[in-house]
Amino acid sequence: MTKSADLYLRAQKVMPGGVSRNTILRQPHPVYAARGHGCYITDIEGVTRLDFANNVASLIHGHAHPAIVSAVTRQLENGTAFAVGTEAEVLFAEHICQRNAGFEKMRFVNSGTEAVMSCIKAARAFTGRAKIAKVEGAYHGLYDYAEVSQTAVPANWGEADRPASVPVSHGTPQGALDDVVVIPFNQPERAVAILDRHGESIAGVLLDLLPHRIGVIPASTAFVTAIREWTEKNDALLIYDEVITFRSSYGGAQEWDGVVPDLTALGKMIGGGFAVGALAGRAEIMEVMDPGSSNFRFPHYGTFSANPVTMTAGLTAMELFDRKSVTELNRLADRARSALDEAIRIADVPASVSGKGSMFRVHLKAHPPTTYRDGIMEPGETITLNALLANLFDDGILMIGTGSGTLSTPMTGAEIDRLAEAMLGGLRKIRHML
């Protein structure tokens, strides 16, 4: 009986499934971290692994960065949360807003789910409309409207020109499903045709420019431009979910195409390792949350929103992640994607690599998918991917369960070489399954 196995038995008695988030489940039991330093994690059994999961893209500087630890320690001595404001919130908001000219005003919340939810509610309050459009297969958190069709499958996803609104959680109200318009990813003509059928009832269109669940495939310029033109023509709002992708450029992935959204949801890495979310955008839209505004329509609260510990950690992390650091990390990610392509070539298996910025994903397909329906995995493919990830895990590499990985600033070329070596070994071991 290992320490981890014993801890899992105890956990199962007090938590459903023995966990508070299903993403840490693995067979025969979860792994429990003892400590992390830089880009490495050591578990309670004493095994150290190279971390390309980074708590699902939330740790841009890896674990326990000295500057963040020092700043947070000083704040802890002065208090963790108050029913009044702190200077830390103002300082951090000033920093985030100066990173992107489209961020005229912003507010902090406590998670990416809450950030997306707040964007949707703000869009409805501003436009007076109820419906939201989103991309099939895209993950935007746990909010009923944001999660629709995240897990659609051939048996229920409907026709390509009329995708069904498919619930994720059993018991999702039919009204929520009816108020979500599902569009295909990277198919501008088809997406616009679907949007046209709902015209004046759509409050906003929600987009992720590098959707993780779809395959870490960049949104095409044609697709993004078409959606922006449609929202402007129909007086709807364009909402970007940059909870993961804000790491991609100094001002977020929206710098890639130069299309400025009306609202942007942020989270993960802007918290410096602490739970965080934020929404930013045009001042006139953000004013719906201001009780002093004549346009006040969306009361917005949150007990731990903008708590000084998170604000201090986030500001320290983001100041460290300056333009030079962004460029260097993206360049290292380019090297990682090239190294993985080479490992696939040497292993001689039908696999491929996608990604952009400081993210990548390995697909067990000869070519990366371009849409959610192209990328849906058959049961056998899922089994093979899990086998690959298990081999990498045993070889000391921690990845996200989809086959994705993210980089952190403590990484160097040595870590990329180690990843490529482990990937080559893992692909060779599962080659007979392909």
C-alpha cells in the first residue's frame, strides 16, 4: 500500500470519486503532489516529473517562483481578504489594462468559469437579448450556457448546418439549451448562415482563438473576421475567452489577427498560481456593472474577488511576463513543436502536432483536425492516447489528459529535449496500437 493509494482510500470516503476535480483522476489512483519547484513536481512517493501540464496552463512561471512567493508572503502578513478595497486591486487592473488597448475597464472574479459567465451576463444586460452563440466542442467552464455542446458526439450533435445544443450535465434546463446557438469552428460561411437565422436575438458570440478541447487549433483569420463583421452588423457583442490563451502574446491571442472584441474573459495564469478570473473590454459595456451609471443593469458581487493575495501574486507574475519573456517562451514552444514533429517522423506513426504561442497538442492522427467533428476520437483512439500519456508519465513527463502541453518560463532547451526523447519512446511503445 503506497502513500498515494492510502490517501485515495481516505479521500473516497469524504469526496465524490475521491476528488474535487475529475481531471486529476487516474488509474489506479491519483498522484498527490508534495512540492513543486520551477518546472518540476515531486509527489508524496518522492518521484519527480517534468511538468508540461502547469495546472492546466495556469502556471506561467512554474512552481514557487521566488519573487511571487516573497510578494505573497509579505501580503499574508497584512491580511488575506477584506470587506473594503485594497491598492493591490487598482495596481493590478492598471497593469492588465495597459497590456491591451481594448481593455478600457475591467473587473476581477475568482475563476475562468466566473469570468465567462460574467461576460455573458454583461452582454445580455447591455444588449437586452438572451441568446448566446458558441463554437461546437469549445470548453468555456461550468456555466450552463457556456458548456453547451462541449461534449457532443455523432449520435446527438445534429446536422452540420444545424448543430444541436447538446447538454453536458444531466438536468440542464431546456430553456438554457434553447438560448445557445451552436456554430462550427473555422467554417465562416456555415457559421454566419447559422447566426443569420437568429439575427436580432443574439446578445454575443463567444470564441476561443485556440480552443483546447477542439484540438489547440488556431482560429483562422477568415473565421474571426467573419464573426466580427457579423456581430457589428447585427449589434451583437464579440466575446473572447482568453482564460488560457492570454499567455500567447503580451496583450493576448487577439493580437494575432488584430480583431478587437467587445469583452474578454481572463483567468488561469494571470493569478500567479492563485484562483482568479477577470473580464475586460469596452467601457460603455463594462458600465452595466457600475451602480453609479445610468446604464446599471448587472449587479456584480464576489466575496473573494480581487482579494489582495491573488492581486499581489498576479501583478508580480504578469510584470515578470513582459514582452521579452513572452517572445522567448513562444520561441521555445516553436522548438518543442518541431522536436515533437521530428519524434513522430522517427517513430513512423500516424500522429501530428498542433498549437501556437506556448501551447501544443499531440494528435494520434496523420494530420491535425480543423474542426471539432474532424477531431472527435473513437474509443480505440482514446485508449491509445491514454496509453501514450501513461508511458510519458512513467518516463517522468506530466501532460494534460488531452495530449496537450503548456510551457513555463523556467523551461529551457534541455527540458524540450527531454520531452522529445520521452515522446519518441512513448510513440514506439504504442505503435502496435495504431
